[in-house]
Amino acid sequence: MCKEPSLHSHYNPLGEAERYISSLPLNEKTRFFILIEPGLGYMVAFLRKRAPLARIISLHVKKQASIADLESADSQWYPELGVSIQNFLENEIPDCEASEIQLIEWRPALNIYKNSYLSLIEESVAFIKKADANARTTKTFGSRWLRNFFRNLKLIRKVIKPAQLSIPFFITGAGPSLEEQIPIIKKHQRSSIFILAASSSFMALEAANIIPDMLIATDGSPWAALHLFECLRGGFNGPLAASLIASLPSQCENLPILPICDGSIWQMLIFNEIGLPVFCLPQRGTVTATALDLAFTLTDNNIYISGMNLANRDLRSHIRPYSFDKLLEDREKRINPVYSQAYKRSSMLKAGGSFDIYTAWFKKQLENYPKRLYSLGENNSIFDSVKVMGNGEWKIENGKHRKDEEKLETVIVKTDLCQAEKAVAVLEKGLKNPAHSDVLLKELWPLFFPVEIGKSQDEKIETIIEVLQKMI
């Protein structure tokens, strides 16, 4: 007679867990352990003994009974929490390299929970890939983001007051499929829909005489400002939803701005102190994801998306015209035609894997979005579950929602050129406050110094303060 599979030894579960943890090769760089269905948690105490400074997070197929004498993980997820695994892990683990996160499986659970167990692994791996990509971006651009932040504080003259509308939203990404949807947008733009456009899609919309109701910009890389330069040349006069780590041209001081904060402690301390209204949205790594977060906050009506291909269409990765096209044209030579440059760029995008990472993230996130999201045109196939089949089925009743009756209020902000100095003073005070110093160090140090440097906490604080003061 076959025995029922068991999560733990019936005779000595603690000894079983100790032997298992002792047999594992642990990476000394690991800051976070994700335990895949550890059952009753016998191995937590032994893992803590081997890695006392690491954070231990447990993912369960279902809520497990607790045993009073056993040490618990720092945080635990189970379906009954009502939070997706991706959102849970985003809250528990900051962006860090894959080498700093280690998965530990409790294999007896596989025999019992099978596909549910494998799903926990799949979710964890998808999260680690995204966190690793974000961490690598932070290493490359971290100090630039900080410079952008303090510089952008000086640009703000008019701020959008947070409010909720009831008008349908149309979000435009810069994917090639947006071209087919432009006639539909043009038909409804004047009275029926609120157009929230990624700044990279503006040139194509403006070429069709469509001026978006709001632009959104979140990219802190230097070339991202090229998109906004084209918007300003095209006559856009706001509003602009912008992360303050984004690369914003100085001319943006004339636009009403809706500031976006990523929820980090260092940003929240600054915004609270200087009194700027701000939308707190998590950092997503791609502007279209942040645009969706913002749209769900700004309206209780339906949201339609287009230009979210998350893939190349042959050699093309973006709609035409596109801000970067001129860069390719300027570099064109007889032995370096635009076609060849487009081929190289397309190949690099595929090799980089960013499209695949964001596709996997959206696939998981779709389950958590409100059921008022609709996909128009040939977006990535992951959006097929919310796709409107055929343009003729997308009908908005003209006159039912009018933009002239629903406007976002603009507030004139009394700012001065000392905003950046005030922000640095806030951080300096926070770093010297024991209640905030640990968290601020964890957030700010990687932005300044991608590679860990052997310094004491006090030395790190003094180093950060010194660098911050040079930035202003």
C-alpha cells in the first residue's frame, strides 16, 4: 500500500530541515531568500543561522498552520492575502541584482501541490528577472536620476491638482500598431475621450493633427528628453505627468506638471516637507505601465490602449514618425544606411530581452487590473484577453462625456530657486535621524555607488551628504 506524500518527516522534521539547509550552497551576496512552499517552516531557523542578515520570504500554495515554537519568515504570502505574488514581492524586495536573491525549494511540496507549486517558482523567477533588469538600469543611471530630481524641482511652477474624472481614457504607447488606430482617435478626440500619451508617441499623433490631453514621461536617460523636445516644438502646452527622475528639458517649466513619486522614502520625505501634491505610483520600468497605473487613478471609466506591442514589427520597434529617426538619418552614410542602423537597433532590442521581461510582467499584472481595460488593434498578444474585436465594436457615444466639463485643475505653486537646497537639507536631516537612516541608506547608496564600498554607516552618510551638496 502506497503512503500518502508528506510535507515533513513524521519522526524528526527539525533534523530533516537542518540537514537540508546544511547541504545547500548559499551565496554570500544573498540579501533575500524566497522559500517556495516551506510547509510549516521548520527550515527558517536553520537558514537564519547560516544567513543572519538576509531577509527570508515564504511563498505558500495555501495558508499553513503555525507552530508556536518555530521561528517565522520575515514575510509570508498565501492566496488568502488577496494580493498578487508580483505585487507582494515588489513591496518586500527592492530592485536588486539576481545574484542577491536566492530561491530555496522544499521539494516534498512538489509531490503534493504539483502545478500550484511550479507556479510559485514561475512567478518568483519572473520577478527576479524584472528586479535584476531594474537594478542594472539603476546602476547605469542612478546618479543621473538624482541630478534630474533636484534639477526638476526647480522647473515646477504649475502643478496639476489630483482629481478623478469620469471620461474614458485612451492610452497611446509608441508601438507600430498605433498607426492603425490613429483614425479612430482622431474621430473621438475632440469631445469623447481623454488622450494620455507616452511622450514617445507624440510625433506620430501630432503628424495627424492630434494633440494629447496629457503626456507622460518617466525615463531618466539623457536621450529621453528628445521626445519632449519634439512635443514642445509641436505646440504641446500641457499638462505633463512626469516622474521627477525623468529627463525633462528646461522648457518644461512652462507646463503644468503632475509630479509622480515612486513611493521611496527619500522622495516621500522631500515631497512632504516642501508641500508639493504628488501621485505616488510604483516604479515599473516602462512608461506604458505607469500610464496605466495613472489612468486607473484618474478615471473611473473605461481605459483603451494602443501601441503596446512590446515587440519589433520586422525592423520597426516604434511608430512613425519617431523622435529617434532623425538620429539615424543624421548618422547615415553610404556604408551606414538607415536600413542597416534600424536592423542593428532591432537586433539589440531583441538581444537585450527588455520586451520579454515587460511582456511577462504585464501577463501577470493583467489579472489584477480593474475589469475596464480594453485593447485596440494589434497590441501584444498578452492583451488578447481584453481585446476589442474589430474597430467597429469600439463605440463611444458622442456628447455623453465632454472634456470641456471635466478638467484637471491647475494650481500655481509658490516655488523658489531654493527647492533643491531644501530637498538636500531634508535628506541630510533624515540620514542623521536613526528612525530613517537605515532605510535611506539602502535606497540612496546604490544610486550613488553601484559597487559596494567598504565603509561604515557613518562614513556612508557623510559621503552621501557630500555628494548631494555638490549636485546643487
